[in-house]
Amino acid sequence: MTDISTLQLAGDLLQRLFPICRSITGDGVRETLEVLRRQAVFEVYEVPSGTACFDWTVPDEWNIREAFIADANGNRLVDFRASNIHVMNYSIPVDAELSFEELAPHLHTLPDLPDAIPYRTTYYNRNWGFCLTQNQFDALDRCGRYHVRIDSDLKPGSLTFGEAFLEGTSGQEFLFSTYCCHPSLANDNLSGVVLWTLLLKQLSQRKTRHSYRFIIIPETIGALAYLSRNQELARKLAGGLVITTVAGPGRFGYKTTFQGNHLLDRLVRLTFKELGLEYIEYPFDVNGSDERQFSSPGFRIPVGTICKDKYYEYLYYHTSLDNLDFVRPENLVQTLQLYLLTIDKLEQNRTYRSLNPHGEPMLGKRGLYPKTGGSIKQRAADPTGQHDARSYQVSADHIIYGNELDAIRWLLFLSDGNTSLLEVAEKTSFPMQQLHDVACKLVEGGLLDVVF
Ligand code: ZN
């Protein structure tokens, strides 16, 4: 069931954070993290400009107050106040009178999407520019003169990131990462920022078996800064998920880890399968988000991504049309459920050993023979059998349980001390939650023992 307060909070955070002008450094990131820290507990760190991060260096810090292109009468034709992506992110300050010919090389449009403002950055090349719709561009007087002003700073400061560590007992640690460097763009990646926060908030309230490390960083340089400061820790990470593009109207997707059949890949596939939910599987690719850094040869952390309307794939990607009309808090919460259901499986994935391996044990004398033999829990909704990603409610209620006696028999049969619960689920198609519940009963009844 979707908890109303989570949905409300997702919507509130999207609204509150959307207008902030974020970048890879600067006060927009700090303000964003401060808002998130009212919802979930994490620490904030600053890495000074000039700090070496492997082959890269933390750049000067960028902040912007205003920017516009005005005509000779002072009318603002393009204004940062209307949309912060009108300014190429990391533009150096400028204040000049220019002809159209002088201005044009600094203007960026999308001719194929004439109502959209493109999102452009110039982090490592000192330059300035404006992004505008093709329609705005076409309306500019070719003979006019323009007042161009960008009131920005680019000077030594620091890069800001956030981190939380939730300690479990297993000694195994997994990473949840997201990036907070995009300005007013909703699916990529404000949705990821909000989901990261809600996931951290929920997991913080649980006692978990595994440890979970949450980081919120500017993309690429933030991942490099984090990894360079935490090399030993990073190499011990058993795997992770980069949370990005999770609230669009399109289909659910999963970008696999570079291994393709890592524990996390198998758990995510099982989550979709148990829900009967269609999704697109994207094989690992060297393009993408921070898995490019986490999975590089020096770290080789297997990292995947569960998404809804994956980056690169939707028309409005990196444009002003990726806005609050494009995403839905309901979509975000559905994707959150997929992350939580996958974590549930990760937590439940123990390996058991039968304590009565010689033939079948007598269940009745232990009170373990199911009283309601033969009943099968039917899928709760969607009588058409079609699972439209836009309307489908992701919920554990949609998972079909099998016959309990069969689940007991299979679990006892396969519990040889080497077969994980995930493997039992994959081999038998019993839902992991049911196998977990049955395993707990059998442990209590003295028929199974936990190996690890
Ligand atoms: Zn992006």
C-alpha cells in the first residue's frame, strides 16, 4: 500500500526543490541538502576547489544571481528568473552590448523541439552561453543590439556532498548513490534526489542485516571526489544502485551492473517478476551515470539502476520540458517501492541447511503441516492481465503466493547449506517473502538452520 504521507512528502519535496539553481558546486547544492536534511539524517562535507581526485581536480565554485539578454529598450527577452536553465551552467560573468552576430555563437536551441529550452553546461571550459527555445531564437531581431548580462562568480570555494551510513550486522555493505547537480530538471534528476531521501528516511527506521551507505553527490566530479577520499571503503562495497530518473510517465527500466548477473541484478529481476510488472532491461553500458566511476577497474563495484523513464531515452531529457508536469509523485513512490522490495529480498537472502536431511521430516507432529492446503492467493488487481506501467500500482499485495505445503517441501529439499533463498525462489517461482516466512517457521520448528 502506498502510504499517503510518503506520497505527500514526495510531492512537497519536488515542488520545494525544483526551482533551485543547482550545479556541481555552489549554494544551490547546499540549500538542496539542507532541505533534505529536514527529512533524513546525513552528514554534509565540503571538498575545497583545487583538490585532486585521481585524474580530475575539484573546480572553482560557481554561484549565480541573475542573467538576461535584453533588447535596446531594456526588455528582457531571455531571463534567468523565468528558468535557471536559460543560462549555460557554469557560465563566467559577462556584461556587454553585442550585435546579433556576436551573440549568436553563445546561444543554444533545440530546432526539433522548438518550445523547449535545452540544458547545457560548461564546467571545465571557461565560457558563457544562453539556452533558449527555438521560437525565442527565431524572434530575435537580426539587426538588433543586445545587452547581455550574467552576474555569476567562479572562484575558489568547495564541492558539497552528503553521506549517511546505516550499519547492519552482516559485514556486507551496499551503496545507494544519487546526483544533485542538475538545476530545474525534474526526472533527471530531482526525482532521484527525492527518492534517495525517502529511501534513506525509511531504511533509517529499520534494523537491517546489511549495511547501507547513502551518498548524494554532484555527478562525475562528486563521485570521483568521494571515491578518492574513501578508497578502502569503496573497494569493500558489495554492490550498489545509482538512483536516477525514477518518476517519468514512461516504462520502468533496469540498467544492469557490469556483471549482468550479480546478486543485485537477480534480485531486481525477481522483484519485477514477482509483481508481474513489465520493464525494459538495459544491459550495462559505459555511458550513463556514476556507475562509470564506481565500476571502473580500480573499484569494480557492481552498480545498477532501477528507473522509470530512463535518462537518454525520453524526448524531454535535458530540456525544460522535463519539468513538474512531466513527473508524478505517484510514479516516484512506485519506483521507491521497487527499491524497497529489492532491499527486502537482499535482507531475506539467507542460506539454510536442513537439520533433518535423511528423508522428509514429519511435519504434523511439529505442528508445521499447513492447515489451509491448496489455497493460492490470486493477483489482487488488474483482471486484464495487462500491466500498464503508467497505471500499475507497485505493491507487495500484487505478489502471488504459492501452495504453502509445496513451499515447505521445496525449501526443505533445496536447503543443503549451499543454496541461497534467492536461488530457491529462482528455481521454484515461490515469492521470496513466502519462502522467508516459511523458512522462519522451519527454523523455529527445528528443521532448518541458518548457515549465513
Ligand atoms: Zn543529466
